[in-house]
Amino acid sequence: MARGRAAGWARVARIVLAPLLVAAILWWADPRRVLHEVAGAQPAWLLAGLASSALANFVSAQRWRALAGWLGHRIGAFAAAGLYFRAVAINALLPGAIVGGDVYRAVALNRRGLPALEAGLSVFLDRLSGLWMLVVLGAAAAAWGVADATATAVALAPAALRAPGAGALAALAACLLAAPALGIVVLRRLGATIAAQATTGNGWRARVAAIAQHRGAWRQYALQVVASLGVQLLSIGAFALGGRALGIELPAWSWAAVAVPVFLMATLPVSFGGWGTREAAAVVALAAFGIPAASAVGASVLYGLFALAQALAGGVLLATDPRERRATAPR
């Protein structure tokens, strides 16, 4: 009872705090200046940013589809994309950032026949894959920028990135890239041990062991590297194009470095669709590159509007597709 009441209060707090957080960031950056920045955005760059963002989500859907197939459930490319864009709509409508949409995807796969453990794992691994590659790419890009000895690059690179040095940042990127490979080896050995100790063939331990022993793990790792790299390049590109629409000119590596805190903060389950936390991170991260708060918030707002446009399309799918309603109706 007490636990349920606490969870209810937590939901109410998120609903109340999310718009307050957005309002606070806008007030800090001066809402009139932010509105002026966004209103003056160049349409061509906006269209390019929207296209890049939409393509990033489509590739994300195919990455998730590959994981679901590896875990035992085949789903069509466009069916996976439909589910993914519906999840984008849920993320925009419900408090909790990405949590609501991720739960929806797991439930949708489960109701299509994939066991709950595997369905949840497909969504978890998909989300983890994206965040992992985001940090890898950000560290590699920062190393590239810090290693550039030109006067412009030296002046642009923030002290926080110059302090560890290009070598340390490159080593971090390499270690993070290789970490899943080590994880595969460890999980396979643990899986064999768990399988030997499991008392029943249908228990959760036996199922975890079976998943750890799935064939094609190395192929799936390679596929996730390529797909997640594509997703993050497109997502960072959308962010940079939104900034370019406002006249922000930064080298590509700096956008990749800035995207790490901005995108990570957007996943915190304290807002609607990342609004507020994303803008706060953008102000801090872009300030390190000399970008004013109003411009930083404006770029983040445009990136959020790209997602919101896709959420509207996903919302239409949720509301009008009878096949989806039948597929997700309780059995």
C-alpha cells in the first residue's frame, strides 16, 4: 500500500515538475530570445534535420528488429518501424522520457508471441546499444578534436576535454567499443555454468543460459555496431542541422561531443519526451563552445520538435490502425 502510494506521488511529481523544468530553462535563457531564434530558423536546414531525425528512428527500428529476430521473433521491417514510431508518440505524451515507449515495445512484442523475458531484453539491449555507441562516438570525436593542432581547434576545444588529452579519450572510445565483445565471452561462460546448475528447463535461469548461448552473437554484435553508429550519426546530424538552421557553426566533432550529455539527459525519466533535461544539458554543453544560452536552447528545442513531428505521425498510427489495436488487445 505504502509502496503504491509512493509510486503514485512520484508520477504526480513528474507530471508537475516536467513543465516547470521547461519553464525554468526558458526563463533562464530568456523566452523572447529563444522564440526569436526559433522563428528565424532557415527552412532548408530544418527540413534536412527532420529528415535526418526520422531516418535515425527508422534505422533504430531495424536495429531493434534485428535483436528481436536474434532472440526468436521475426517481425517485418515496416511493422517494426510502425511499433517504433508509436513508441515515439507514447514517449512524447507520457511523463518518464523513454520509459513509456520502451514498455510499449516490449509489451507489443510479447503479445505477438515473444516471451516476456526475451521481449523486454530486446528493448533493453536496443536502448543500451544506442547509448553505448553515443558515448563511443562522442569520446572518439572529442579525441579527434583535441588532437587537432590548428589554432582554431585548440581555441575551440573546452578545457574539460583538453585535460584528459586525445590519447586518453581515444583509449576510452576503444575500450568502450570492445567492452561488449568481452561481455559476450563472459556471458557465454556464465551461461554454460547456469545451464549446468539449472534444475528445470523452463526456469528463468535456464532461459537466461539459453539466451547467452544463442548462435550468431558475434554477427549480432557487428550488426549492432554498424546500426548504432548509423543511428547516432543521423541523430547527431539532426541536432547539428537544427543548430545550423539557427546560424550556429561548429565543427562536426564538437556536435558529437556535445550530444553525449544532451542525449543522455534526455533519457532521464523526469520529463515528457526529454523536454527540459535536454535543454538544460544543451545550455551547459554548448556554453563550453561559446554558444549563448538562447541559441543552445533553440537548437535543443528544434531537435525536440523533430521528434514531436514524428510523435504526431506515431499518434495517428496508434489511433487509427485497427490491426495494431487487435495485436495489442488483451488475450
